[in-house]
Amino acid sequence: MGDSEATPMLLAGLLLSTLLHHCSGANVKIGVPENYDGIFPWYLAKFHNLPSNYTDLVLTGDDEGIFGVDAQFLYAIKPLDREKQPSYSLQVSFKPSGVIQNIRSLTHRQSFTVEVCVIDKNDNVPTFIEESMRGSVQLGLLKGIPFMQVEAHDRDDRNTAHAELRFSLMEQTPRIPSSQMFFIDSTTGEVSLTEEGASTLDPEMCGRYKLSVMVKDMAGRTNAFFTTGIVTVEVTGNTWASPDPVRLQENLPGPYPIPISQVKWSGSQAQYSLDGEFPEMLFTISREGVIYLNAPLDRETQDQFHISIVVERPDSRQIAKPVELRVMVGDTNDNRPTFPQAQYHTVVKELAARGTEILTVQAADNDDPKTDNVRIFYRLVGQIPESPRALFRVDRDSGVISVQADSMEGTAPQYTLTITAEDAKGLNSSCTVVVTVQDENNNPPVFSQHE
């Protein structure tokens, strides 16, 4: 399943492929394929542009005795192994001869460096890094979110397709409740749930799966080397669930922040965030999943909050569906009752009988209508002008103003009453009621004198 053997013509082209410069002080780079199985000595390259006359050609830097020089040729006496040594740095020196231009050229050798780069051949089978591959998947995990990673390596050159690995899932055991519960990323080896797996995973039905996986080199081509392995996946429960609703009193004295609830994702590393209709930074969540209240609440502004708690991986990919925390704001008696208008006007006939209702005033309280905080009591606290007898009264509970006197006959033509509305805490406000006494035809005409 490896690379097919290169043809002799292709090998010849590779052997003679060199990057050559003038030998004096220059470097020579040669690419040589590994695992050559032809005839030795194996002539690798010819040193071009050596002086026409030179003597004493010497090769150094070869501690293993693999290379040699013959005339102008570099050769090897045994195969090279890239995995053992990917490159060699050799020194070739010589003495120039012929016409002597100066004394220095006579006494000093000239040299150049030959760098032999061993070209990779696909001669290694990929292997899994761990023999026993195990992972765990948590309930609630969304599809496509990795919960483990299968890793493998190949000793071939990473810069070539020889070490370009591809993963595949061959079989799942048992095949319940679906035969396609899991998915493996062909490039990264990350294992995740499919849509079916995310929706049907149930540890009571199946608490453990065995996955047969394969890794191939050559980017998964048909002529690639491959290895198979078994991955054991444990199905675990999860603490990721909506927390119990929380009831908080408004205007809590603090100190802030106040912890009010907590959530936790029991799987891999996670980070949390909050979303919902509330002022920024009113609620926050820590790395440990503790939810805090950072300022007093006002029930009259918002009496409850629905806080969505999001869990994500460090790369900001959402791990599971958000859960919700419901915060209900309890009422405190922090609102005074108020009248809808500051002054009222009404009329009463002077012959009105005791108990006649002349007006009803009612105040409103913004506290919770389901509590006693909105219970209001009314009182008559002032009357202008004053009178020696009680002319009016207000019902303590209903706010009905009625005639208290047996008759309004002979009273002032107009009175201004001050009414207060007070709740159980003593918070109060007031209004004025202007009462006009209407004259009635109840007196016969009389002469100013009898004769």
C-alpha cells in the first residue's frame, strides 16, 4: 500500500538534481532519496566547475563512512535513511595546480560544502499515540462539539503527503439507539456527536461505546499505509440544568455583589456568560459558574428576570443549549400612596341629610397588589373654615366623603377639606376637596316690619 518503486529514469533525474555554484567557497546542495536498493557504489552527483587542474581531492565530515569521492563524483556505498538522519554536511577540499599565481594558492587548500538532503519515501506506517484510547461524552452536548481527540503520528517527512494523516470511523458497537451516534473529523481526529447522537444519547440505554477507528497516511489515498484502533467512549450524566428559581427582595442593603445561584458544566473545560433583558452588569457569572447580583433591584421597574446562561468552549463555540434562571423580585413597602389629582371640587345641598355621600377619593400604591403593602387608609385631617360641629367625615377604608352633620343649614358657603391616604408603613400623601354648599329654597319670604 506504499509508494510504488520509482522508475530508473526518475531515479536518475533525482540523483543528478543539484544546486551547484562555483566550487571555491560555494555550497552544493544535493537531494537524495532514501532506501535506494540499486547497485553500489551509488553515484550521486558530479562536481561541476572544479578547476581543470586540481590535486588531492578530500572528503571530510562523514563519520559513518557512507560517502566517497571519485574523480569529480560524489557517491554513497549504502542506502540512506531519512528517519535516522535527514541531512549530511560534507566538506570537499582540494589543492589547485597548474599555473601558480601566488604563493598563497600553493600552500592553501580550497574547499566547499556539500549538503546532502535525504528525500523522504513513504516507508513508515502511521501509529496511534495511545494504545488505549478512552474518552467520555456528557449528556446535553451539542452535535459537532469535540469531546475527545484521537492522535497519531508518522515518522515520514511532515512536509510531504507521506505523513499527512486522515482519520475515519469504521464501526460503532453497540449500534443503539442509532448506528451513527458519533463522528470523527478526518483531519484533526476530534470525536463528536452527530445530530442523532446529541438527541438520543442515554446512559441508561447504553453507557459505553466502542469505536473502531482508522488512520491513513498519504492524505487517505488508496495506496496509503493504515492502522486501526479501538476508542472506548463512556456516557456520563451532567449537572448542566436550569437552577431553581430565585426570589429576591427589592432594595437589598448589600454588600454587593451577592451570590444568588450557581451552574456547572460537568464535562470539559467551559466558560459561562449571561444573556437576557436586564441592565448591563446587573447580573454577572464567575468562571466557577456562580451568578451574582451587583446592585439593588426595583420591583416597580421590573418584577422578574429570565436569565439565559450560556456555556461555551474557550474558543467561543457553544457546548450545550442554554439553561434559564428565573429571578422573581419580592416587594418591600417603598412607595407612598398618591392621589390621581391634587384637588377635587364637589357640591352638597344645604338640606342634605346625615350620611349623604358627596365624593369618593381614591389613592393608588405602586407596591405589589398581592401584598398588604398596598392597603390604604384615609383620614380627614383639616377643614377650612373650621366649625364647632363635625360637618364631614371620610370612610377609613373606601375614601367616601359624606355629611356628618344632621344638616348643613346655616353653614359657610364653601369648605376646603384636607384628606390624607396612608399605607401600613405610614407612608402618606394628601389632597384637598373643595365643597360648595348649595342653597335651597327652604325659607318663606318675610316682611321687614309688621305694620
